[in-house]
Amino acid sequence: MTTIRSVVSGCGSYLPEKIITNKQMEDIVDTTDEWIIERTGIKQRHIAAEGQLTSDLAIKAAKKALTAASLTANDIDLIVLATSTPDQTFPATATRVQAALGMEKGAAFDIQAVCSGFIYALSTADNFIKAGQAKHALVIGAETFSRILDWEDRASCVLFGDGAGAVVLSASQGTGTNKDQGILSSHLHSDGRYNELLYVDGGVSSTQSTGYLRMKGKEVFRHAVVNLASVVKEALEFNGLTSDDVDMVVPHQANKRILDATIRKLKIDPAKVAVTVHKHANTSAASIPLALDDMLKENRIARGDIVVLEAMGGGFTWGSCLIRW
């Protein structure tokens, strides 16, 4: 039986030039380099320049992904952009990317699932391709989280950074087995009961203001480890695979301790796990494509490899995507 698969044909990323190290954070808020590294593994974060928008970061990452895929904007049928920090309330930031790329056909829209946004966007684009509604789709995660941080809250402001990553998905024929190249499955979840554990205290209909990020870190940590391990197991079992079959895990880069605890629970070799949180911090929806691009540049992912992507974010939302590269 033949089936349509979404193959990753290109990947690209962009980080703003400005870097704030932990030592520099000591001058901004009551914290220390040692405390941040011990609790999070983070050593630095990239921060968007004044006037630099989420769309600006997304456009740069998108262009690199298109070049890597040997495609132009005219080849793209769909843009799905994951972000919690859009340029405007409306229109969608994806449409600004669409215009900047010179893409005049197809559709472009945003998805908001916070740190799980890229998984949600990837799954959405994959389903468009499997339905025959798109041949090539551009999937982007882009954030300027520095704009929603309370820089006096040392528990949260040290955790986040800005950046963007993008992939191009292209339709390909498969046989319907786990031997196919491309996205084999994606698994999405949410549970709105935990809103108060990770949220922004502002919004259009509530305060008519942007607000600041608020988080109860210990509770988020506990849920993250359980949910992430569970959703990776779900993806493996769905495809008749085990943790021994995994060649690379590209997790959302929230906190090194969360990464370590999740991998221990899954019994996966730490050498098979992408870790970029030390240099990027938590870039929310951008973190997985940023880490993915790093792994490709380091030649740590090869064609035929089993790659698992996983993330959890505010909502709570969480999900996984299993790909045979």
C-alpha cells in the first residue's frame, strides 16, 4: 500500500547577534552564573535587537531552510508558523513571512501552543501534505520571548532567549511502514487544567496588554518529565519501535535537568540527545528547529536515522513527532 509521507528536505535557523551571558545577568537581576548553570544548564541567551521582530527572525531562518531544500518561495504551498510572540495581534506573523519571501500562492497562518508549538505546526503541515493539499510546506518556530519577560523576576528571566528555526517538508511516496523516509507519526496532547502553572498575565480580552510570563517551576518540572517520557513512548509504540531503535532525540530545550530526567526515564543513551540549552536558553517554539539545525550541521543525523522530537509547553500542551530521516 502506498502512502504520502512528509520528508524534511531542508532546515535552517537564525539567532540574533546580541548575547547576554550569565555574568551579564548578574548585573540585571539578583542571580549568579553558578546558580543558573546548576539549576538550568544555561550559560547564555540571544536577545533580539530593538526593533527586530519575530517575523525578522523567522524570515532569515526560512530563507536558509529554502536554500537547504534547493527550493524557492514559489515552490511553497503552505507556511505554518509557531509563535507565542507574534508581531501583531493580527494579521498572522506567517503572512508577513509569506510577503517577505515573495510567496503569492497558497496559505500562511500561525499556531500558538507555546513551547510545543513547533510539534503542533509540524503535525499540521504533515496532515496537509498527507491530504494532498500541499506538496511543499514551510514550518517555522520563531520567538522574541525577551519581550514578555519580567526582568526583575530572577526565577524566569534567566531561562529564555530569542531565535527562529525552520524546516521544509516535501511530499514523498512511502509504503506505509516504519521503513519509510519522512514523518512516521505525530502525537499531540493538552490539558487546560494547568493554566496557572505557566502563563502570561496579560492578553487582548483580559487586560488589553501584553503581560509578563509567570511560572511555577517545580510543578512544571514534575509534569514535564512525566509527559515527555510518556509521549515519546507513545510514538515508539505506535510505530513498533523501541528506545534502542532511536538514533537521535531532539527535545525542547527548556532546562538541562528536565532533559536529563526524561532521558533517564526513557533509558536512552545521553549521547543520542541534542543539547543546545546551554547556548540558546529556552527559545520556546524555536528551540526544536534550532537544535535540529545544530545536529545537522554537526553531522549527527544521517539519512535513515530514527529521530524523535518532543516538547511540552504552557497550556499544558505536549507532543512528539517521530521521523525517519
